[in-house]
Amino acid sequence: MIKKVYYLAKSIYLNYFSKSKVFYLIDFHNWANYNDALNLKIYFKKYFTITRSNIGIKNSIIHVGTIYKLLKNKKLINFDSSNKIIVFWPHLNKNLRISKVVKKNIYKIDKIHTCCKQTKLDLINFGINKKKIISIPLSIDSKIFKPAKLEEKKKLKQKYKIPNDKLVLGSFVKDGVGFGYGQNPKKIKNPQMLIKALKNIKGKKKLFFILSGPARGYIKKNLKKIGIDYFHKNCENKRELSDLYKLTDVTIINSNLEGGPYSVLESLASGVPVISTKVGLAQELIKKNYNGFLVNKMDYRNLKKKIELIIKNRKILKKLKGKASISIKNYSIKKVGKEVSKQLYKFN
């Protein structure tokens, strides 16, 4: 509560006294879109302020990074009419109240910003005018997320007591309900698929898991039942998180709905191939036998086969790792920042 009051007070102060052109509005929880805010801040510098409130903002661009910030008492919040409103909508769940409210009030919003082709298509089919939608991908800070050197990886394994003789799989998507232990699985993140794939997998004893983020209780509980060891760290910042990727051989993404996720960019930038369901930006980035594999949503049998393939054939893993970091050359902060400036903010 104290932290929330601090964020709110600081935000309102900045809203009144900052000379920024853009105010990026996010929730009090640092969801994945906090990464968007940080990366855009690096590019736009003093012209960009990260805020938790819209109070006091006038004659500016308000880029709503957390779509739920648009809703108050089941209605769209009121912005000062002097502002230009841009809403980041990474993925569509048309059954949510917020989706219906935004659609009903779309005339009050200047642009919808999304980060993948699939969401753009979903929004158009949902009834949002395609002229309102701008698709610009997520960006990655390649100064932080980069392949590990051999000596660096060795030291990190010693630090976190990660075994040298195991295939290290990474799971970096928050997949439990809430921000506590996360015993109940989050439906759209579908951790059940991963557990089903691992249950009777061949070579189970050769596996080890790296987990990050809050609410990973469901995965941890079931990995214990299956007999697969893991290391979990809820990282405080990007640099801590980048260390976990440096320990990882392959990242697994098993979601039913994503805009990115960020872990696909973070993994590839770190030289880590990805096995992912066909969601969001992942299905645009991952190429079979190049930097990973794609599987259909809910297809735990195929996910199992892909993991078994890499357990058996480490030469494939080496090949995939060699191409991973090349895959994200067009997703740098500079390149994505230029597109945001040109297409969304209309800066010269």
C-alpha cells in the first residue's frame, strides 16, 4: 500500500511538472509492459515519462501501456480532451469487460498500438477499424540480453548451483493466478500443457528447469511430482533476468494467448533457441530448424517430441543456438523506437 501511494504521488507530481511530450501510463504492478516503458524511455529520453496516473496530464500524448488502466467503475476513464490517446493492446480476449468497453468507446481513442500481426487481425475481426490499428513489435535491450561467454556461464552455474550434465529448459512466463504463490494455473498461459508434455517424457532425468517471475507455484509443485529439479528466482531487474537466460539451453513457451511474449525476444537475444506455441510475436520470429520450433496450442504431445529430439541430439541444439541472436536484429530499441516515433507519435 505504501509503495502504491508513493508511485501515485510521484506520478502526479511528474504529470504536472514534467516537460515530456509522451506519458506512458502503466499499472502499479510491473507487468511485462513495464519493459516497453523502459525501452521507450531509453530511446525518447527526457521527452518520455513513465507514469501510474493520468491526473494532471494535458496537451500531451498519453500512451496507455496497461489497458486495464482505462477502466474505472466499469467505465472508460476520462482524459483531458487536449491529449492524444494511444492504447497498447498486445493480445485480445474478447470476453473481457475491458475489450467490450474499449470497442464501445473507440471513437475516444486516437490509435490502437499492437505488437504482432495476429492481434491486429483479431482486433479487425472484433470490429476495430483497421485504420485505427498500428502494429509495431516489441523491442529488446541487446546490451543486457546477449549470449553468455563460456567463462561467464561457468561462473553463473557455480553461483546458482546449476548442474553441468543436464539439458536446462527455461520457463519465463508468469503462469499462476495473482502475485503470490500461484498455485492455480492461469488459463491463457496454459502451464498444464508443459506438465503433460513432461510427465512421461523420455530422458526425464537429463532435464533441469530455470523458472523466473512471481506466481510459479503450479509449475514448481508439479515439477516436484514428476521428479524434475528446478531453480526459481523472481528477478528484481533485467540484469538478474539476463543471467537466468545465460544458464538456459532452450526456452519453452506454452501459452494459449500472447502478444509477444517478451521471453521470445529475451531468449533469442541471449542465444537461446525457443520451442513455442503458435502465439503472438513468437510465431513470426521462430523458424523451424533455424532458431527453434513451433507447436500448435494445447499440443503437448508434439511439445514432448521436440524436447525429446533435443535431449537425444545435442548437435541440433548447437545449430539452433548459432542462429538465435541473429533473429532479433530488427527488434533493437533504436529500430523499434524510430517506428514508434514515426507511426504512433508522429514526431519529425
